[in-house]
Amino acid sequence: MNNYEDIIYLNHYISMKHPRMSITNRAAQFAPFAALTGYGDAVKETARITDKRIEIDEGLKNVINEKLKLIEKDISNRPKVTITYFVYDNKKSGGKYKEKTGNVKKIDLIEQTLTMTDKTKIPIREIIDILYG
């Protein structure tokens, strides 16, 4: 004798007290939900890759300083440059390298920043390359 032989041919029970649930409401019961709010975002953040900052040698520092001196001499003409520099990540260690093309407005040796005409400030110590002239 099979386990359900006594009930397999019975009619489906229909309640007189509770109305039949719509297909949409039945489907909602089985829809996935976020049991751990923010977990997906945390996994994505962990998987996001950041670059490690490159420590430049004295030779490259001297080359960059010479280019900055040339730019400073021509500052009244708002020289056009392309600068590659490191930007630290706010959420995890490391960061990424950005390339900025534009005109230089000011080089501030006290603050150690280079300011572009669009008001972008770049820390001089984070610059790894300058294309000028």
C-alpha cells in the first residue's frame, strides 16, 4: 500500500472562511528577500580592486620637479598639461591613478599643491608623471 493511497483521489479542499489567494500574492510568499541588509553591498565593496601607490625614486622626483619649475615660469600663460597622480580610496587601503588634462592656474609650494583652472587641486607628492610642452 502506497503512503498516500487513502487521500490521493480526494477533491482539493476549499475554505469557506478564507477567500482564495491571488496568484500574485502566492508568488510573493516565495520571492527572495534580503535577510542580511547590506550584505550584497559589502561583498561588492570587498571585491572592488584598488591600486597600490607607487613609490617613485629620486631620479623621477627630480624630473617632475624640473617640469614643475618650467610650468611655474610659464604660469601666466596657463600652460596645458597632462598629469598622472594617485588618489587615495575613502573606503579601503590603496586607491587609483588618475590622469588629468587641463590648464595650470597655480603651483603652491607651501601647500604643495598644483591647482588647475577648473579648481582641481592635485597634491604634488602624488604626481608620478607630467606631460608638458
